[in-house]
Amino acid sequence: MSEAVTIGVVMLVHTAFDRAEQVIRFWAAGGCPVVVHVDRAVPKAVHDAFAGRLHDLAPRVVLSPRHRCEWGTWGIVAATIAACETMLARFPDVSHVYLASGACLPLRPVAALRDYLAAWPGTDFIESATTADVPWTVGGLSEERFTLHFPFSWRRQRKLFDRWVALQRRLGLKRRIPPGIVPHMGSQWWCLTRGTLEAILSDPQRPVFDRYFRRVWIPDESYFQTLVRRHQNRPGTRIESRSLTLSKFDHQGKPHIFYDDHLQLLRRSDCFVARKIWPHAERLYATFLRQDANTMAAEPNPAKIDRVFAKATERRRRGRSGLWMQSRYPREGWEHGVTAGPYSVFEGFTELFENWETWLARMTGARVHGHLFAPQRVEWEGGQTTFAGVLTDNPRIRDHNAQMFLRNLIWNTRGERQCFQFGPGDSQLLSWDMAKDPNAQISVISGGWIVPLFHNPPPDLRERVARLQKIEAEHLGALRSPYAKARIRIWTLSEFLESPMEALQAILDDMVPAQPGPASRPRLSEAPRLRDLRGLGRFLQSLKNEGMHPYLMGDLTAEPDSPAPPPHRPRRGGAPI
């Protein structure tokens, strides 16, 4: 049965002529006549040299009349028609015509393809679906590619192309689709029976169809796909709406390129031809261009590798959480996750407790740093000058791109929870970033920064308190905004001091994952030591008495038996608020 099938191959070539020659010789060695179309844009010297190298394959390999082929234009269809007419006229024994390009690579021997076509008599393998049924159109032109005029090149005259489309939409201009056809779309690469191809090329209405498709956008994906439906009711014919050529596209409509490391992937697809192949994929060409390769009668099934392409597309579109990609940087909101993992921020705790970092590290096993955004230096754990990924303690380098500093820290330490201190005295460049980060756990004792000032009042105390209070109020506004996605707990200093053990237990419950069993979470067995706060309420009251209003600390009652600190006299020319 396989002797009744003779496959003719039409090849469209415009580059990588050494590889195209290899593939042509493969087809010819398998008994296939080949008609080659060389893009008219190729210099004559290159064309003539290529034709000369194919001279020994005559008369089974011939070249067709040349047309200029530009993506998205009629030239590709005109080149295909010219090559098909040459094929039908020169090779009357051909029963099937297989359309391929110079970047295509046969994956299975010609005998396997011949046997497969013999098992599907009278079948045209061409992807053909109406515009309402295809999900792969990219760029907003689906039905409009058939109803608008496209006299300008999308690549060379992009502004004219876009303005002409916009003008037609605004004026409501629409082309009339010729009667007798319903526009269909599909892959450019097909395998048609001789009878179907002759019916399309000899159709009395073909001049009308050709004039219409000359102004259709990307007609190589719709010309044959539409006209094959016009002749689908011929006796003994049927359409199998799929391509025997493996071609994959990304989310932008650009074809995937196969390299040497895709060898096993291509084998697994069981397809007969694949495109687009990197011209320097030596291993692929050496492996597949063999007629004695495995000839098992396997059904082409590109779906077997769809999962790999779907994962690659997802990785390219979204990236990895917390890792910014060059394709999206620095577009705000295009990142897939602000950071790569959970981390904890503590505000007011190291000011309120003695040896807070040491205690927290012992209780949670996390890496606990000081104030990473302090103005003098980055306070890495243990006073280190550099940390994971050679992150420096230089504040100027950190503040050059504070967002990437935090992202790099969390990315470089994946698997280890990072904790650091923060306050109104630190750089506030990341206030909103942390608030919007779902990976952030932020615990705030508002007004806790007053404790060091209480113990060591500076000369410009009132100005310092007013400035820090204003900064923290703006930070709390970000944490309380509807855009905040972090896990946020806020206590005033007075609220926290009412039940510190309960607050600390809630923080630890968020940081330490629950374990199976009756004691699912660790209970506090020790508490950090509070700093001496005797007289703090009276200290705040004295600030109020001087006209200052320290409201972020909550209602800390002045102790009647505490000695009142001497009133603070602001010096002239104090620091601005």
C-alpha cells in the first residue's frame, strides 16, 4: 500500500543554505522530489552558488520562480503557490505535497511518513479552524485580519500599519469577504493530497480569492487553510485538522527554537518534522538526518511535550517569585512576587528589650539582623561587613537600589528566615514595598523608638521626637492602607506593655510552623528582659507640658511617685522637623 504514496516536498528557503542543502538531500535520498523556493531578497551570487551545489540532484530537485517573502505579507503565499505549481507540473507521480521551510528538520525517515500517509488515504493534514475557535492569535487582530486592508508592512512600516488600522476602525471601513469561502486559520505547514491542491490552484474563482488574500494580514496562515474547506466535500477526501510538523510558539506568537539539548524532547513528540531548528544544532542534524533511524509506527503526538512548553512559557511570563527578569525590569507590578520567601520585620522591639536579637534567634532559629536600613551602615548579624551573595554593609550601595537589596537578601538566603529591625530613624525607601509584600511579617510597637531617647535625651529632643513621630505616622499609614498585603501586627507602646507575653507568643506562632502532635506550637518558656521604663510616663508628660504631643505611644500614665525630669529647654536654631 505504501508504494501508492509518493511525497513531494516544497521547501521555502531564505537563510542557512548549508543546512537546507542537508535536508534537501535527506528528502531526495528518501525518494521525494523536492521543489525549492529561494527568497528573492537573497543575493544572486548566494542563490547561484546554492543552486550549483544542488545540480547533482537534478531532475528530482528543482528550483521554482522566486518571490520576495516578507513575514505577514502575500509574498510567502505567492512563493508557495509557485512552488506547488512547479511540483504538480514537473512530477505527475506525486500523490502528496508536504510544505516545509529551510529551518525544518525531519525527525523520522521518509519511509515512516510514506507508510503513515498510506494508512490515511485521501486525507489532507492541515490545521484549519474558524477565527472564533483559535486561541493563538496575538496582537488583537483576529477577525479583523480578514475585514481590514493591510497595504503596509508590519515590520518595515509599523507606524503606518498601526495608523491605517486605527483609521479603518474609526471610519468603520470593512472589506467584503468573497462569497463561497469562510475564513479559517491554522499552521502554515501542511501536507495536502494532489487532488486537493489541484482543486485549489485550478479553482475558477482563484483570481478573486488571490486578490482578496493579497491584503489579508499573515495570509500564509489562512489562504490554504480557508480554500481547503471550499473543496472538502470532494469524493474520497477528508480533512484532518492538525499539522504533521511540530511547531511551538510563545505567548508573543514567536516560534520556539530547538537546540541540541532538545533532542530527547523532539524524539518524544513522534512528529515527522520539527521547526524551528537552530542552524548550529550539530547534534540534532547528525541524529535525525538518517534514513535507517527507528521506523516504529507511532502516532505524532506533540501533546506529550506540551507540558514542557507550558512550563517554559509560564516561567518566561511570570518568572520565579522574588527574582526579577530582564524582560520585565523595571516595570512596576510585572514582577512575580516582591520577594522569594517569608521574612520578619520588627519595629520598636530592640529598643524596648535587652538583647532582643539574641533572644529571638534562640527562640525561632531564624537569622536575626539589626537595623539593615540604618543610615550609618547595614547592621548584619554578628557585625559582619558582607553577607550572603556579597551584600555589603555600605549604606550608599544599599540605598542605590533598596528594593533590589531586599530582594537579593531574601533570594540569596532561600530556606532560611531573615529577621531585621526597622524604625523611623532608618531609610524609609522600602516602607511601601514591605507593606505590599505578602511575604513580609511586620510587627510594630509604635512609639517604641522613644525608649532610647528617654534614657539618653539629645539636645534637640523635641525636634527629634517630632521628626521621628511624623516619619512613623507616614509608615503606619502605608501599613494600614488597602494596598498592604503583608502580615501586619501593630501595638502602641502602652498596649504592648499591658500584655507583652501574649503579643510575643502571637509573633512566634506566625514565625514557627505548627508541628504535628498535641504540642503543635512552642510555648514561651522565657521572655526577653524589658529595659528600665520607670519614669517613662512622666517623661512623656513633660514633653506634653512643653507643647509636644507624643501620641503614637498610646496612653502611658505618668507615675505620681516618679521624679519629674527637668524640663527640656530647646536650643535656638534646632534641627528642622
